Amino acid sequence: MAEALWDDFDADTIAVMQDGTHLLAVLWESAWRMRGGEDKPRDTSALEEEQAMGICTPQEFLPSCNVQEIAQFLSRPA
């Protein structure tokens, strides 16, 4: 399945991944600046696994998938 995805979308897939990564970085940086992230005291201790999972749930909101699993969430344009 992964090979079929790359065969169908090839360089377009890479371009979309690059664009998405860049957009996410811009959003995080913008939020950091807007809320004065550099000026706020921070707790740099690590989260416990249970705390981290509490932040990431519910898993149904945006499931994490590998290339073999993503097809069920994609559809081709008409």
C-alpha cells in the first residue's frame, strides 16, 4: 500500500508534507510570540506518560497513522 501511495502521489506527497511541516512550525512560533513565551517562567521537567497521554486524548480526534494505514482516511477528488 505504501508503494502505491508513493507511486500515485510521489513528489506531490513530499511537497504537501513540507508545506504542512512549515505551517505547523509557523503556527507554533506565532502562538509562542503572541503569548509572550520567552518572558514566562517555564517548567522544563518532563511530563509523566499518563500526563502526556491526557493531553493527546481523545485519540479519535486525530488518529496517528503510518502510510499503510492512512488510506482509510483519504479519498480521491471526483
